[in-house]
Amino acid sequence: LLGVSLRSDDGALTGVLHDPEQRQVYEAGIHALREEDTSQAIKCFERLAEREPRIKTYHLLAAQSLVRHMQKHEWDIGYAVRYKRHLRRARAIDPHDAKIAVLRKAYGALRHGDLDE
């Protein structure tokens, strides 16, 4: 889906990653996503998105983690609602971000059973 190195795409993210706690949670989430530990990635990125709701990248990574989790396990209404919430918040921050379309396409494929990416 998305590259996990998004720091250069989101200027607001660079500022908040100076906070050691946020950096630690962000790096743990990136590591979890790379290792396909989607449950841990979801926890990390939702925690960050809740703490810093203006950071688009946190919402995109939370949405990505939720989609990956549903791809691995199966579609779930609870995860779907959370995915949509994060995508909606990212779109409110930057409605023209191309990553939103990538996530929507992945979610659509998931909903329609077309997981051959």
C-alpha cells in the first residue's frame, strides 16, 4: 500500500517527532507494520492519531494498518468503521493526498473480495 517512510510528506509530523515518546511510538508502529504485526501497528498509530489529530500521516498509517489487518484476517465492521474515521480525518487535513485514493482502492478490493494486488 503506502511506503512507511512518510516523514518528508507531512511537515507537521517532523515537528512532533522531536518528542521522544511520540518518536518511540511512531518507530514501534513502523516496525510493527513492516513485520506484519498489524494489531500492534493499529495500537501505535491510533494512539498517535488520538494524541495529535492534526497529523495526517498518523491517520493514514492507522488506516493502512487497519486495512492490512482486515486483509490478513477478514473484513470486520469495527475495523471498517475505524478505517473510515481515519481516512475521513486525513482527507479533512489534505483532500488531495494521493495516498487516500490508494487506501480507498485497497479497502474496496477487500470489500469485494479482490485481494490480488
